[in-house]
Amino acid sequence: MTQKIFFSTLAALTAAASAQAQESQPQQRPNIIYVMCDDMGYGDLACYGQQFIATPNIDKLAQQGMMFTQAYCGSPVSAPSRATFMTGQHSGHTHVRGNKEYWNAGNLKQNAYGSNPDYTVVGQEPYDKDHVIIPEIFKDNGYTTGMFGKWAGGYEGSHSTPEKRGIDEYYGYLCQFQAHLYYPNFLHEYSSSAGDTETHRVTLEQNIQHPYYGDGYENRAQYSADLIHEKAMAWIDKQTADQPFLGIFTYTLPHAELIQPNDEILQAYRDKFCECEEKVFGGQQGNRYNATEIAHAQFAAMITRLDYMVGDIMNKLEEKGMADNTVLIFTSDNGPHEEGGADQSFFNRDGLLKGLKRSTHEGGIRVPFIVRWPAKIKAGQKSDQMFAFYDLMATFCDIAGIENYVERYQKNDKDYFDGISIYPTLTGEGEQQQHDALYWEFHETNMLGVRKDNWKLVVQNGNCRLYDLATDIHEDNDIASQYPEVVKELKQIIKREHVNHPNGYFNVTIPN
């Protein structure tokens, strides 16, 4: 045997042995990165029909994966929608059903950050300490967990802050009210690898040299959306192929205050909208929304800025060779808002869906939802599978191979788990189960919603309106009087699904 043939044969045998060894090793469990932005509407992305805003990276994500047309958030407002995702419970069962605040309980401290007054305690109603949430399940099952963005699941010092609920590394806004300000006085951070023992405030030293509202605010330079994204990207960069990870990226764009760096992203939109259509917003100090003279350009640029961030995540996963085995999800926490100068009537002229944030009409609860998982999901698919955020705990557990999560983590028969996994829809493996109905309730507007097949019941102040979404997706024609038996059936579902809050919070009117 010549030397050339010998080495060629040896290389072939070595390659075959290596391939056999890889085949004998179990496939690394999939990673999951869940990107939930803030107050983006169903029609705010180009791939969902938006005509004025460029979102090339998210469009590419949709082309590479599966885009859902009938995905629903868990509630039409921030904290409770996030709670349904975290707990696997709908808003008739979960503990957090609204934005119950703890920053406004008379604990304002003057001159805490330079000359800028701020609150000594911030945050919202905590998650139920006796009910497990997604990061706790994943940490318990060997995953590294990171969360970057808005928490909104407990106030400072409560039993429900990131380090107490299964998060290894956190950076962002503990409080959704604080997140109204894009150049804030402080953010919150926790890192177990850095030896932190609790989630703590991080003062943004450059920002506090300038006012938090009005003249001088434009001199603040520490932009929270960029800071949070940088921390998220650094966390991804630290991940390795031999350790599965769960990343929950709750980015605050494009919510409320329409302010951002005056860079090339904003400049690209600054002259795009004619002067007669550009919107001036005078500011609203009580809500921490600073003024802008170019609200349309700001809103559009914030969505494109978010798109850039999604592109960074996609590129980083490719760079690290992790794209195939990472489930990358993009969605929004609820429907679009008209706060801080935002103008949905301008950007969504097709008028496809009725209602905004805080409404249980379709516009308040139907959201964009895109999933890419090259190892399992064929590219370029669209699905009309109906599901809501409370189905994601079950779905994530199926993706990770975590079996019998309800039996393992349910504390008692009143500890509800409402989700049905959409893993079969994503992968084509197994039979997809269906909900009898989807359910929402929201106390601030005293609204409830039930969807069963194409029937949609919207209840406000106890008054019922019925729509057939197959022919009336805009919910214009109330046909309750024509179908009293359907109304009766859907009202029975409300009575079945609603459980009174144990603390008497978040009350809604149940129809007779």
C-alpha cells in the first residue's frame, strides 16, 4: 500500500468513526430564544402587510420559518399578557391580571438621581409564589436562563424578582412604568455568574446629569433599548453548544415614548412622511412621555431599529453555529397603542382588525408570531392554527423534551395549567390538539373575550356582542340577537373559565 493510499484510507476510517460517534451521542436539546416586543400591532410588520415601515430581518425570519396568522397574546396589556406566557395560565386564572403598580404608593424620594426625583420602590404585582413559571421549569431541567428587557412580574423586594424565579442573568426594567422612559435614571441587573445575590439597580450616570423630562432631556445618551440589546447579545455570545439555553428577550420597542438616537435609522424616516402628515406630540410628564415633533418618523424608526436587533440575533446564532438547533421566536405582548404620539390610524390604513391595546377586540389581542427552527420547521410556511400565549409553556416543554410538566409542578387542583402545545403544528409530528375556546379578560376596560371556532364574543360592562370572524374579521356586525344559543354557550365558557382573584383584585363584570 502506498503512503498516499494509506493516509487516504486512514482519513476515511477516522471520519467514519467520528460520524459513528456523533450518531451515538444524543442530540443536544434545542435552545430557545423568545423575543417579545412591546405594543407592536398585527399589521406593523412588512410581512404582515405594513406598507410604510422596513423590517427586512423579521421578514427574512418569516421566510425561513413559520408565520402564524391567528396567534393571540394572553391579555390586551403588558403585565398580564407576560404573566400568561410565564405561567401557562389564561387571564381568568393567572394571579397577575393587570398592571397593578407599587411605585405610586406614596414612596417618591426627591433628588435620588442627581436633580431627578424617582421612586424608592418600583414594580408591579408579583407572580404567585406557589405557581411555577417557565424559567423555573427550564432551570430545574438543566437549561441556562437569561432574560433581557421588561420584567413586570413583581416589585423590588417582593417574592417575585428575576433571581428568585429561575433567571441566571437579567438586565432591563423591573417595572413597566419605568420602561416608559427610554433614557431612564436606572435599570436593573442580576448575574449569578458575577456573584450577585439579588436584582439591583444600576444607575445610568450620564443620563442623570440631565433632566428626565423637557428641555435638556435630549442630552441624555444612555439609550435603554441599546443597552438591553447589548447585554442580550453578550449573553448569547457566552453560550456554548454543550449547554442548552433559554433566552427571554422582552424588548421595549416600540412602546410609548417615541424617542431614540438621532442616527441613520431615524434619519432614514425623518423626511419620508410629508409635512402635512407628520405628527407633533407635546409630551406627557405624568406618564414620562417626552415630546417629539416627528412622531411618525420616530415610530417607524423604532420598529426598524427593533428589526436590526432581530437581525443581530440571527447573525450571532449563525456565527456560533447554533441557528439550526435554536428555536427563535418573534412576537408582541399585545396589540398596538396610541400613547406617546403613536398613530395607528396612519400606519394601519387597511383597517384589518378592530381595537387597540386594552381591548379584547381582535386588534388588541391578535399579534404577529413567527417561529424559525431549521432543524424541525420547513421554511416559508404560514399557519392559521389558533393559540394564545398560555400555550407556550406546554410548547416549550415539548421542544425541550420536558415531560409531564403539569404532574411535576402542579401544587394542587386549583393550580391551573391552561396550555395546549403547538409542537405538532410547528414540526408536523403528532396530532395537534385544539382548545374548546380561547379566553381573555381585562379589568381596566371591563372587557372579556371568548373565541370558539370562528365565533367571537366580546363582553364589555356585562354587555355581549357576537361576531362571526369568518365573514366579519373587523367585528362590525353584532349578530348576538340572531344566535342566542351561541351567546349562551360562550357565556357558559366565561363562567367556567373565570375564577375570582384571591385578593379581590382585577374585577370584571361577568354577564348574566
